[in-house]
Amino acid sequence: TVRRSKSLHVSAYDLRGREIELDCDGFMARIIQHETDHLDGILFIDRLSKVEQRFLDDDINTLIYDYESQQKTGKLPSEEEMKDSLNDWLIRYA
């Protein structure tokens, strides 16, 4: 369980640069905080206590091992292939 504020006041800008303000609570407030974490590069495991993190260490290490194994066998793209894809995307859309 990740602790979140029950209500928010959000100030942002739309795609045309106009300011947007929103007061929200409940599930919408939770969603906005969750998505903001993603934009800031924060995962739910980053918000766990040290004890909770240690409890998940074996599962996370298994996930990392499986991911790297699939990269080595070609089932998943390598880090270099992912960088190339990102560069292609940036050239096309940035």
C-alpha cells in the first residue's frame, strides 16, 4: 500500500500553454499522484520501507535475472537496441 494524499490542488499547462487548475479528491487524486510518480521516475517499490524492500529482494532479483536472460537469448531487445529505437523515435517525433 502506497500512502497518498486524499485530495490535491493541481496546477498545470495544456498543450497550448494555457494554465489548468483542478481540485480533486478520492480516486482521481490517487491517479494523478501515481502518474506524477511515473513522470518523476518513481516506482512503487521506491516508496516501500527498507523492511518491505528486503522482503521483495528475492523476487526483484529473479525478475532482473529473467529479464537479462531473455535479452541474451534475443527474446527481448538489448540495451543497445533499445537506445537505437529511442534515438529513431526522437529523430522522428522530437
